[in-house]
Amino acid sequence: MAGRMSNRDRIAHLRAEADATAAEKAAAKAAKAAEPAGEKAKPKARKAAAGKAAPGKSGGKVRIVWVVCDQSGKVVKQFPYAEEQQARDDAREQSAATGKTFFVKQADVRVE
């Protein structure tokens, strides 16, 4: 049964593997250089990136609005971003009228 390799043996083994790989690369480079210019391979066509989403699916413009929500977080009303004070006033009025808690938060709305 073989024991552990010493560091010197391990380094020598790795060096031999690196030399063999370098020799293979040099031979491949020489063979490629020996080809006539007309027979070289054409560049491959680029494929669409697999990780990118389709343009209309997740991208697009987003508009920020203020939404008035009830206790469970359900949206009751929606106001444009410039009308924050009206949204807060509406939440206070609904809280006073119903006795339930209403709150205002920002939300993102996709613009088609």
C-alpha cells in the first residue's frame, strides 16, 4: 500500500503534468498555424444569454405610488407619488370612520 507522497514528489508530479499540458498546447498551436489561411474555422455565432430575461417580461418602467392599506395589508386606495399628504389624510379619515387601523406605504407599479 502506498503511503503519502512527500512534498518534493508531489511537486515533481505536478510539474510533469504541467509540462505535458504545455507540450500538447504547443503542438496544437503549431498545427493550427500550419493550416492555410482559407481553411481556418469561422467564428461561431453568438447565442443569446440564457440568464437574461426577455425584454418585456421583467424589465420596463416602474412608477412609485402611495397606497392606503388596511390592517391585513390589503390595498384600499392608490395615490400618485406627488399626493402623499392626500394619502395620509385619507388613511386618517378611514381610521376614524371605521375604528380600524389604516396605514400608508410606497409601492411600485409597472407601467405598460
